[in-house]
Amino acid sequence: MTEKDLIDRGTSRRPAAASPAAPPARPSLPALSPFADRAGAPWWLPGLVGGRSSGEPAWAAFTREAVAAAPRDVVVAARPYPGLSGFGPIVAPFVEAAAERLRAAFTASGPMRADAVTGGPVTTGSVTAGVSAGGAPAHGASSDGAAGDGGRATPGAARGGLPATGSAVDASSLVLADFRRQLTRRLSRIAARTLVTELHGARQQGRLSGEGPEERFRDFVRLTARRDGLGPLVTAYPVLARLLATTCLNTKDAFAEMAARLAADRHLLGPAGVFGDRDGSPDGALGTDAGPGALIGVEAGAGDSHRGGRSVMLLRFAGGGRLVYKPRPLAAHRHFNTVADWFGSLDGAPDLRVPRVLDRGEYGWAEFVEERPCATAAETRRFYWRQGALLALLHALDGTDLHHENLIACGPHPVLVDVETLFHPPLGPARSSDPAARALHDSVHRVGLLPQLLVGDTTALDMSAIGGGRAASSPVATADWADAGTDRMRLVRRAGRFAESANRPRRGGVAADPSAYTDALCGGFSAGYTAIGEHRDELLGADGLLSLFARDEVRVVPRPTWTYTTLLDESTHPDLMRDAAERHQVLSLLRTPLLGAPALPGVEDEEIAELWSGDVPVFATRPGGTELWSGTGRTVSPPAGFDGSSGLARVEAKVRAMDTVDRQDQERIIRAAMVSTSPEPAHRAGAGSRKRSAERAPEPEQLLSAARSVGDQLVSLAYRHGSRTNWIGLELLGERYWRLTPMAADLAAGYTGPALFLAQLAALTGVSRYAETAREALDPVPGLLDALHGRDDELGPLGSGAFAGLGGIAYALTEVGTLLGDREVLDLVGPAVRLCCAASAAESGYGVRGGAAGGLASMLAVHRATGRPEAWRGAVRCADRLVAAPLPGTGGFAEGAAGIGWALLRFAGAGGEARFRAAGLRALRRATVSATAEPVRGPAWCDGAAGVALAIADSPPALTDPALSGWLADHAHASADLDPLADDSLCHGESGLLELLGHRAAPTARSAWMRRAGALLASADRTGPQCGTPGRVPHPGLLTGLSGIGHGLLRAGFPERIGSALLLRPSRAP
């Protein structure tokens, strides 16, 4: 059977627990039915991917049934229709047809009865202890009415509803109302793009009546919702009919299956304790003989839809209780609870509350987690201590994808409500040639609890359990609707809104700032990690606790879920709704690099099949084996992506390898990841608390010794694999957000920065390990340059900049190759220069950091060191672009007018024409005005007065200008009197300020230079280097990290031998 045949026959497993009665007889269709065969082919044939008939599909029969039941006329109320709610009457026939089938199933299974037995022993299933349950709607979610605008409805208060012995008919009606509301919302979203297209066509053709846009919209709905309007719609768009009908059938089956299972399991729920009978439960002791009462509400979609429309459901009962239904095996959750109980019994490890679950094989029931605030600051600290310990346990079990929706803050307890992704196989980065990428993948960062940013053009979103869950805008524009409820309704792209979640502890109505509790988090992690290591024998071996998981089903996540949900949404475009082959081509983009390769290659066919069922694809395995299967139940063969070892074997190997060195490494990663949650400004110079040093210049050998300590720290922090070395670093994005990531190639925050500093250190000391590490850091550069070769049109985003672009890479290669006398490195300079020149022709930036000014200065440095004529030609091209461009409104060195003026004056001094000198002076004058007007930016090289002053000091033509030289004297004097800054970085700290005060153009600042150089040395000896990151977290990079501080120490001790990286000066070879 071909893939297309499988898709057309339906690939999702159908429920076996419920056997609904046959649907009621369909009313007779009118004589001129829109479903009549056309040219000998059935109307539904274009809705099949295979394009051939093998009998009428179930979805086509359901569509005919729904249309036949549609009213002959429809009355649309005269009221506003926000979002997609106005389309409710159009999809109502589909909803009602599904609801009638569900009503028949409810009648057969009787799940709404309130008199089911709850006492007696548990005879089947498995029970574990815990505190609450998962899958709850996000805190603060809102209802959107009948069809809604994409929001999620709140469960509502059930305690004041029906009595525990209420009418089964009334309860059934309430559940069916929930079913109708939720299904209407889903169908309206699926049909929206097609309906809006039809709306526009009807308006343009003058087929709508009404004086205003609201009236004409209602007329469109009235006409389309009628039987004679709905029939032509679905036959014109048979793929849309397929999607609507499939969603109805799957959703009905999922509700009916849940209802049948609830009816069968009611007598087990009370003894299992899944209604929350522990002390302090907000619902009280509901698992007693009194029973929870009738089922009066169901909120589906508390998780993604899998396996034929199945999703986590939140159930509400007349007695006030709530319960979570999970349509998947809960054996792994049950065994995790066992391990968590063991963990809490260990010396030094905190107790961890977990939800009670009732495991019923293919599905299960779990306690509902009630968010509860912390009563005291001590409780908040205890919450983060426990969260650190939980992180240690999840790291040991190879957990992943544990984002903010999977954790509930219940007082001082972080309650994990979903553990389906334990023993997860290695993903793509695990097979990377980049050792830092491999290390980060294998680290605590993979768990998903630690902050991880999704960064857009203007905002960033943290989806993690620790840092995420804030009310925020999405950084990625998504489809939304403007002028809803009018005949001008149209699709627009704008940032969506995320409601606040319940994952962060609250006190006094205010959510805690995670960055304030980093020490507590690390303390809990250390305690938990140590406890596991000391008692690892109880986990390992044939009789160890880990063996409990061997045959449990656990989930495998080959791609981010948003890839699937975006594809499902975008593939409802009306152009794809007429022919299934067209939509299939769009879904098949999963097989192309456009959507990224899956972490487990070979799963694409199953992904596409599940998307055709309207599901988010899901894959599973067992920790004790390597077989992988999809949500359709089919085995994915071969099990690509697995390395031959089982998840259980990998976890056992990890637990055996746990030691003090690894624990310290993981704690460094935790502290670095927590930087992204800090409210501290990402990029500002500021006063610190350090004392002034004695006014005596430090000896060069003292500074060299301090620099060697920094170099040793960099070498120890490096990760190695094969011939390559790299670091895990912090990348500053958009001048606002820090992201933990393997270092890229740029000079500012990439591996070329440490390579540059270590080469300088090797040249001064002759120590081979510094030189070897510098060479190994540059190992990926040949492959990078080869990959970029011939792609000139794509180089614009990379740019020619000195610190964020290709110019800085060319400068670093020149410096390292010259200092180490390495011909292989120097041979890379030519290709880097050619790429830099190509990038300068396509880039849009002009600054030193990422644009043409940086390309100009870099090419001048390379030309001076190597004499390459192509470097000079590149410099000319950059200079021409700069003089033709308007000056920026900011005055800083990194991206403002000061850097542009400095680069143009350097070019003029190297042989450029007089017009470049004039333009450079003009830019520096503009920079002084901007810097004077913005004193808040402080004494920073990047965007403050120190950078402007340094640009003037390093430009001889500017020193002959009275206004500019006077400005320099004033600000050099002001900088000399500043108190010690908060950090030692080049970018906005002491090392950058020393470049100004030690410049030969500022001789009056010599005493201040001595004092501050002494302070820098004392800081390095006393507290270690203070990086320019929030919390001074160590970071290997050049501008804000250890490499730049080490470079600053070398510059202070050996200014004649070590060229300034900030000014792109060459060093002197040994």
C-alpha cells in the first residue's frame, strides 16, 4: 500500500473502547444535489491525495450528512462578531452532525451518571502518590465565545453547578455544549481563509445586501450557512470538506472514548486519590464514597492533538472536583513518581511533589494541579531550591521539552505535570562536529526548564519552565484577522499574545523574578546531583529503579511543535483546498531543507500522514529498546537517528559518569542560562563597588601573570572533539537579550575572539597549549568559507563588519596567523577578504560592529599586514558606501557616527582622497553632539562618550581640529575621575576605558591609567575577571567576556607588542 493510499484511507488509530450507535438517518437531499457526480467523477475525488476512487470515504459521507441537515434558511443575529465567531453558523451543520453522534455514544456509555461506585479496593490499574495533575489551561486564559478568535476557554467554576446527584440529561447537555463550543472554534479556524476569500468574492460581485460592512458580512454568513450555500462551498473546496469532516469525526471519537473510559473507571478513581485528598488540597477529600458527582464539563485541547484528535482533557464534576484525562500511556509517569519518592528520601535532596496518576495502559487519569502562591519569601526560595533538584533528576533521566506549560507552581513546590519525554534519544546537535554544540545538547540545558529564547526582529519569548510563562507578545508574526465581522475582513500578520502561565511562584500577586533566585536554583541542583551520584547503585543494574522504565512508552520529539502547528495553519490556504495534491506538496516541505531537517531523519512520511489527520505528529519508543513508531501505530523503519544504544543504556552511562567536574560544568551552564532572565540592562556601562587602587603602575609581568590565569580559564572551559575546540558562550541579540549558544565565528562573541587572545598570549609566553587551542578554535573556518563561496547574494545579512561580520574574521585570521607564524591560517585570509568584499556590496549596515565602517577598518588592517590588493579594493568600496550614506542618529563607536568617522579618517590617512577626510571629520562632530545629548549611555566604548573620545584620539586629523581636540581633553579628564566601573570588559568596562586613558593622544590621563590598570589587576587577582554580562557571569567572548579582559591585561602590560582589538591594530610578531 502506498503512502498516499494510507493517507487517503485515514492513518489515525480509531478508538476501540467506545462503539457509538449508528448515526441517525440522513434527510433526503434535494433533487439537484451539489454532490452529484461531475463528468463521471465523484465530487470528493480531488480531496484524495491518491487521486483515484476506492469507494466514498467516511469524511465525504459525513459531509453529505452535515449538508443535508443544514437549515434552508438562517437568521444571523445583529451583533458584533469578534475574531472568527461570525463563522459559527456556517460550520454549525458539521458541529451538530458530530454532536448527534456523540450524544448517541453518551447514551450508550452513561458517563454522566453520578451514582457510580467509588469505594472498594483498586483491582486493576496502577496508582502512585503525588500532589496535583497536569494539562491545565494556561493561567489567565480567556473565553472567546461560540467560535472565538483562537483563545482558550476557561474551565469555569463547577462548585456552584449541579448537585452531586444531578440529572444525567442536564449533565450531558453541559458536556455537549462544551463539545460544540470547542469544535466550532476549531472548524472556524480551519475554514477561515477560504471563507474570507469567498466573502471578498461575494462583495466584489455585488451578491451581498446590507447598508454597512457589518450587515453585508451577516448576509454572507446567512447565504453560506444555508443548505444551498454550504453544499456548493464544500464541493468547490473538497479538501476543506475533508478537513472539517475529519476534525468532526476525530473529535467526536476522542470525546466518546474518554466518556466510555470514564464510565468504566469511575470505581477506581476514588481509591487512586486522583481527585486530590491530601492536606491542603483546594478541592478537599473528593476521592471518597461520596463520589465526585456527574461530569458537567470537558475542556479538550489542554495539549496538542495527537493520534486521531486525541488530546489532554480537563474534566469538571458537579461536586466541584476536577480531573485530568490523558489519552496516552502513563506508565512512565507512574515510574517517575516512584523515582521521585526515592529521590526525596535521600540525604540532602528535597522532597518533590508529583501528581497522583492512575495508569490504565493505553490511557490514564491524573490529579489536577491547582496553582497556589507562596506565603513567604522563604517558600519562594524553597521553590527554586526544589526546582534545581528537579532539574538534576530530569537531567539524569535525559528529560527534554519540559517547557512552561508542563510545570505548575503550587506554593513552595514546582509540580511537573508531564513527563512523557524522558530517556529521549540524542537529537541533531549530538552528532555535530562542534564540540560545544554537543556539550550543550548533552547538558542540563536540553531539559527545557532553563531559559531558552525565541528571538524575533523586535521581541524575544522564553518558553522554558523557569523563565517562561510571562504575558508577552510572540516574536514571530502569525495569522490574525482585521475588521472581523465585516465584509472587509482580511488576514493580517501580527504578533500574537501569550497569556501568563502558572509556572512561576507568586507572592502577593506578583510573580517571582527567577534571576533573583539563581543561587537557590544552583544550590538545589548541586544537592540533587550529589545525592544521585552518592546513591547511583540504587538506580543501576537489572534490579535498579531505572529498569522500571524499560518497557514504558516515552515520546520522541524530532522537530519543534510550532513547525507542525504553523504548517497545519498555513496549509488551509484556499488555493490548497480544491485539490489534495496541492496541499500535499505544501506538507511535503517537511522533506526539504526549507523547514529544517528533523532530528531523526526518516520520519517525514509519518509526519505528513498525521498532519493530514489534523494532528501534531507524535513519535514514541521504549527506554529499553530502539524501535521507533509514529502516532499511526506504524514502526518507522529504519530507526534513523538512534545510535544503536537504548535510552536506558544512555541514561545508565550518564549516571555512572556523574562526578564533581561534570556537576561544576552543569552549574556554570545553569548560571549562564539564567542571564537571559535578568532585568539588568544588557549593554550599559555603570559604576561598581570596587575601590580605587594605589597610584602605581602595575609591572608588565604582573599583568602577564593575570592574563595567563585568564588564558588557563579559557582553556579549561573549552570543549574538544576531534581536531576542533569551541566554547559555550553568551550571544547578545538586539542589544537586549542574552542567549546561551555554541560560539559562532564572529569576533565580538564568537570563537575567533578567544583564538585572537590566546594567540597573543602564546606569542608573549611561548606556551604551546595557548597556541594549540587558538589553532583548534579556527578549525571550522575553512569549511565556513567554503560554504559561503559562490553565495554572494546571501552575504548581506552577515555583513562586512569588524565584530559581527566577515571583516572581523579576516582581521582575526591575519592576527592569529601572523602571531603564530602559521601559514595554513594565513592562507585563509584571502578567501575571507573576498567574502568580506562581496558582503559589503550587499549589506545594509554602516557601523563598525556589523557594517561598512567595520569592513573598511578590517580591510585596511589586513592590507597593512599582508599587502593584499583585494583588501585595498574592498576598503575603497566600503569607503565609497559610507560617504554616500546619511549619518546615523547615534554617536557611539560600535554602530554610530564616531566609528564611521574614525574609519573614514583612517582610510584618508592610508591614501584615501580628501573627501573622505572631510566626511570623517563631519561624522566625528556629529558624534560629539550626540554623545553630549545622551550622557545616560556612560563611559562605554560601544555607545558612550569613551568610544567617541577614543575615535577622536585615534584620528590624527581630528586632533588638529580645535573643537574636537577640546572635546577629547574634557572627556578624557572626566573619564579619568570616574569611580571603578562594574565590569572589566572591553565593550563597556574597565578594559575599554583603559584604551582611551592609555592612548598617546591623552597624555594627561596617564595617572588615571595607572590607577585603573592597577584596579584591573587587583580585581583579576582578588575576585577573578568581571565580565560585562548580567551578574558578571563568565563568558569566553571578546567584547564582553574573558578573552577581551585578558586582551586588556596584555594591552596594559605590552602596548607596543599587542595591537588594540578595539581599534583593529596589528600586533607585532615575535
